[in-house]
Amino acid sequence: MRAAVLLYGHYVSIHVKSMMQYKGSFLLAVTGQFLVSFNVFLGMFFMFQRFSAVGGFTYGQVILCFGIFLMEFSLAECIARGFDTFSSMVRKGEFDRVMVRPRGLVLQVLGSRFDLTRIGRMLQAVVMFAYGVKAGGICWDIPKALTVVFMLAGGTAVFFGIFLASAALCFFTLESLEIMNIFTDGAREFGKYPVGAYGKRLLQFCTFVIPYALVQHYPLLFLLGKRTEAWWMFVPLLAFWFVIPCYGFWRVGIKKYQSSGS
Amino acid sequence: MKKYLSFFRLRFSMGLSYRAAAWAGIATQFVWGGMEIAMFLAFYREEPGKFPMTIEGIISYVWLQQAFLALFAAWMLEPEVFESIKDGNIAYEMCRPMKIYPMLFARAMAMRISRAALRCLPVILFAVLLPGPYGLEAPKGAGRFALFLGAMILGVLVTVAFGTLIYAVTFFTISPEGLRLLVTSAMDFFNGAIIPLPFFPDKMKQVMEILPFAAMQNVPLRIYSGDLQGNGALRAVMLQAFWLAVLVAAGWAVMARAERKLTVQGG
């Protein structure tokens, strides 16, 4: 385990060093990441110039929700970028090389990419979070602070699971499928508002099938004092179950894997 | 003119060959549209009085936007064109007995129309079949539908003219990424892709409606959904024609200048 962590750290430092060789394009990519999600924020901002609430949540509360959710997404994307671009690894036959090395497959794929440019988005998420903390009208205490930490951990796990599952899908299709964008980019885009605002059926889907609501809607209710029982703070940790079927799917995919490179 | 038409036909059939990608795209756009509608409905339920469009209007707006995404999407500038300007391969294109501006224009038209042709019908069909308020409503009256079609054509032409102007400007910058990022973000925001223009505060809306960005998807979609009517709609279509003329003239002039002063990069 310790060796794995060290190796991963080494991978990361290599990627960071190589990215810093091109500081100009690094800054540009960071700005780009920032701009893209800044548009989403602007859309929200102007909606709330007209409306005062959505699904019972005010502007400050929605900003808090979006800030945390975007942080969860960018953390997962930063770490799991290797899975996001996994289809090219399979198509070029690079995965064969990965399989003959005496180290874990997941670790190696994780280490194959580490995208620091995602801090552009992260930066914005942090700013929105800071504003939401102030404007959301929450009396903060230790359980609530812990809830935020659990949300970040659980949410990163959910998105990590989705990246893993869509990478596993490449074993069957070779191409990455645009449909999977619904669960990554789509979730990021529409997760700006608490899932409950979209209606009951979607909330059920996001509770039991892909547990976005466990790391977004329910803990938000606890943060805002709409739910008071202490066990609500542990709800985001439940989302970790989602990684298990995703990993299972990945294992199935590896069993079926046939090399496609030359 | 004939050579540009056959160039268009060539690129068009190239675009048609990506069918599997189109199916995946259709599914994505359908879910996306559904989510977008759920979002607007959530705001509507909260304060129906403050909603600036009719509920049927916004739903039709969203479905048409999804169906014709490829026609108007800001990010659909072709990376290969930027790449060839950057690495110097564009010089080969310039050797051909064609003007570079109409060639790039025809190429962009072909790409957008071929992708939209594959994707729009299934999305529209699904949307029409959806029950009650969630579906795409039938066009109201032949006159308005004709105006919608006209605005649609002008809107695509303005979008392509703007894109081609960006290609032309790229000849003067060596690294196009920054420009592309800024322009696509601005386009998305001002042309009503993020939220439709009626949702902006009134003063801002008035300014935004004059900009060339509003002459893209904003006019046809709002004519269809009944938000723009009568004289307002006619004025908007006229403004589209004006911006089309300005953007084509500007693009042509910049490209001509680029052709005279061109330094080809790369070896």
C-alpha cells in the first residue's frame, strides 16, 4: 500500500513537472476551465435576478450547493483523468503494456494522467463555496463542517466510480461513448441546483441508482437545518457503495479484454 | 460558385458518415433537453408570475435548441482548421484555384448542416410525441412558420460567418487557443445558449438583442415559441440580415489582408 502511494506520488510529480515546462499553455488551459464553468455561474446569477428561489432554496444556498458539487467533480476529474481518456489507451494498445507491468492496473491508469489544469474549475468552486458559506444562512458547528468533508469525499467517490465505469465500457466498445457525458458533464451542469428541485422521480433515481443526491441534496438539507437528526451527516459516506459495482464492472471488462493495438 | 457547391457537397457527405456518433449524440441531447425543461419548470413552480415566456414557449425553445444544436453550437469551430493555420498546412488550401474565404465558409456550413441533418429529426420526433406540456408544440400558423424558417437560415449563416471571421483573425495570432476560448464563452453567453435572452433583466436584454450574437439561434427559436411576434419579429430578422452582411464583409476583408501578408509557419 505504501509503495503504491509513493509510486502514485511519483507519477503526479512527473506530470506536474512536465506541465510546468509549458507555463503559458498551462495558464491558458486553467483560464479556459475557469471560463467554461463561469458561464454556468452567470446563467444561475441571472436566473436569480428574476426569481428568488428554486425548489425552496435561495440564491446563497444554491451557490453553496453548486460550490461543493463542483469541488467534488473537479477533485475526481483531476485524479481520474486517466480513466476519462482511457479509450485512446485501449485503442493504441498501450493498455497491453500496462498489463505486463507488476503493479496494479487501476494505479497505473490513474498515474497515466494527472490534469492540474482542472484547478481553474476548482478555484471557481472554492470561491462559490466561500460565498455560499457566508450567504447561505447556516449556523456552522462541528457536525456541519464534518458533513462538508464527508460530502467532498463521497462526491469524489461517486464521480470516480462513473469515470471508472465509463472506462470499463471502452473494453466493449473501444470508443468512449458520448452518452456517458450525461453522467459526468451533465451531472456537473445540472447539479448546480439541488436534485430535489427537478422533481421526485429524478430524486429517487439519484438516490438509489447513481447516488448524486446522497452527496448533494440530502446533506444540504442537513446543513441548512431542514433535517436535524445527527445521522444525516453520515449520509454522504453511503455514496461509497457506488464504487463497488463500478469496480466490479471494470473487473468484468478486464476479463473480456482483447488487445486492439498493433 | 459551382466549385464551392461541390466542395460543400463533398464535406456534407463526409459529415454524414459518422452515424454511431450521431445516435449517441441524439440520446445525450434528449436527456439534456429533458433536464433543462425540468429546471425551468422548477423555477416556474416557484414563481409563475415572474416567468418571462409561456411554459409551452420555453419547452419548444429547449427542444428546438437541442434538435438543432449542431447548427448553432459555439464550440463547433473545427479544430482541424485552427491546426492547419497553425502548422502551415493551410498553404496547400490556398494554392487551390479557390478563394479561401468562401471555401472555409462552405466547409463550416457543410459540417454544421450534415451533423444537424443526422440528429434533428429523431429529437424533434421524440419531442412531438411527448405528452402534454412537455412536448414540442406544433407551429402556430403558416406565416409564422415561414418567418421561422427564414430566421433559421439567416441564423445559421450568421453563426457560420462569425466562425469564419474567427478563422480569419486566427491568421494573425500564432496561438489560437486563447482567442477561441474567449470567443466561444462569449458566444454561448450572449446568444441565449446558457439561458434564453428573455430571462435576462430588461435593460441588459435590450442591449443583448442588438448584438450580432442575438442574430444566431435567439431569433428563430423565439419566433417559433411565440415570444417574438409581429413587428418585433420582422425587425429582428432584418437585424439578422444586417449582421450577416457586416460579418461577411469583415471576414472577407480580414482574410484578404491575411492572404497578402501571410507568413507560413512550419516546415
